[in-house]
Amino acid sequence: MGFFNNNKQLTEQLASCEAKNQLSQAVLKALYNSMAVIEFSPSGDILFASPKFLQAMDYEANQVVGKHHSMF
């Protein structure tokens, strides 16, 4: 009986985490679509640039992703 009770708790925790993850993803998507956002690795390489950033800087993603931030 304890195993199944514990399994139910784990299932509920997993569902809660999945809901929080979906909310976080929706917030990030809204930010990326409404703001100029750029993400860097710890070493300064560009990992992601939002469409608004690319438009503002007049670049395409393939021109900046993987490059070092010093290009700006």
C-alpha cells in the first residue's frame, strides 16, 4: 500500500512541475517575442538571439549564434 501511495505523490509532484515548466516556457516565449533578448554562454559566445534583437541589430540568427559577444 505504501508504494502506491508514494507513487501517487510522485505523480502529483511531476504534474505540478510540468505545469510550472509550461508556464515558464510561455513567459519566455512572450519575452522573446516582445523584447530584444540575447543569451550568452559563460565564455561570451552567443547562444540565442530573439527575433526582436535580430531585427533591431539587422542580423540573421546564423550570423550571430555561435559567435563571441565582442562582435558587437
